Amino acid sequence: MHTMTFGDVSLTRVMEWHGPIMPPSAFVPDSSPGDWTEFAPDHWIAETDQVHCALQTWVLRSGGRTILVDTGVGNHKQRPQMAAFHQLNTPFLDNLAAAGVRPEEVDVVINTHIHADHVGWNTRLEGDEWVPTFPNATYLVPQRDFTHFHGNDLFEDSVRPVHDAGLVQLWDESYVIDENLRLDLAAGHTPGSSVLRLDSGGERAVFVGDLLHTVVQLIEPDFNSCFCEDAEQARASRRSVLEWAADTNSLVLPAHLAGHGAAEVRRDGSRFAIKEWAPFDRIRP
């Protein structure tokens, strides 16, 4: 399991699941078939015309603390609206243990936004009750999403239990975690969508959650996914963050990118180009 280092911060990629998710025409309706061909097979499976998607958690160790960025779908969650995620049952906690992380050792959990594939392992099933998976952690949750999604099914099984346990810290606009890490609002995908910026020892990275789901959005920031709630705001947030990443030589880490999982970008006119892939092991079909 590969670990990268940014100044005083270490980063490990922990996989929950990967596989085909849906055709590009459904996932990124603004895109055309020609946008995908160069990204087969890591990101697009030509034979079945399916986008290859990953569910992963980024593990950070910063300032003596263990920090998780997004918690995937989780096990045993009722998600009938998304067949691939319905009643998922994966060895995610074993994968986390292989990265040297036990649930009770996690200090901070970051939910970049409240969607089912970002908050699932906030909780685990104990008997008939959903309980916090990381009982000693502070869960950082965007206030705007907490309000927006309050009361729906995923909120009830994956957010309310940690809130009722007194583990949730709500925030808005910006939140400083430590000297290396800061959360910033980047709304559009959801009202509270956020990015996590890492800046340590002159090295930088940005964890963008679902600001972009797919590799073609890394190239063309005007492409929205079918899940973006405010199309224009999502485009503006995506472009702003990619411009910052290109200008500061920052590694861009989306939540769902397969292949190497992350990349540095450079400006290419009004678009962007991949400058270098991250040195993580490739996740392929």
C-alpha cells in the first residue's frame, strides 16, 4: 500500500470498492465519446461503455493525528437507488487496518459533502443499531449539507448517529484543521461541497471530493456530472480549484478516480491537461 509524503504530512490511499458504474453519456452528459478514448482502460471500459469508478478513503497523518477524508458507502446500507452500492459488503476495515489504522485510533473524519458514497463508514451496524465506526473521532461536516440533507435516509443511518453521539463539528465557509490542512467551501455539487487543501513544506495537494468524479472533468471543467445540484456553481467551483491547483503545482485527489487516483494538472488554454499521475498503484478493471 503506497504512501506519499507532503512535507510533514503522509498520505495513504485505502480502497473500499471499484468497478463499472454507468455509461459516460449518463454519468457526464456534457461529454462526448471522443473525450474518453485516451483514458481506457483505467477510467473507461470500451467493451461495455462503462465508466470505471473507485470508492476510496484518503488517510492523512498530520500533526500527530490520523485523519480520514471521506468514508465511502459502508456495509449493509440500504441504497436501492444505486444498485452497485446497495447492501455493499466489503473488507474496508481490514483494508484500513492494512494501512495501520484501527477505528479507535482515528482522530478526525472529514465528510467533503453528504452523499451516500462519502458518509457510509461514518457508522457501522451493531445489532439493529447504527453506531459510530470511529468512536474517538471528530467528524467534520459542512453545515450547509447538514441542513440540506437533514432527515433523509442516508442522513438517518450515517450522519444522525454520529451527531447524536456528540462527535460532529459543523463548519461553514472555511475551517482550519491544523497548520497543514484547511477546508474550504466549493459549492455546486451540493450546497456544502468542500475541498481540503494541504500545504506543508512547500508541497501541496487538494482533495476535491466530488467537485469532479471523472478524468474527463479533470481536463474540461465545464463538464458536470449528472449528480451536480447547481450546474453553474459546480462549473465555477471546479474551474477555480483546478486553476489554483495548476498555478500552485498541487496534486488533485478526487474521491472516485480509478487508475492512479490523482494527478497534477497544467493549464491548456481554457482547459487543463494532465502533467503527471500520482505514484499510487493503478486501480484497473
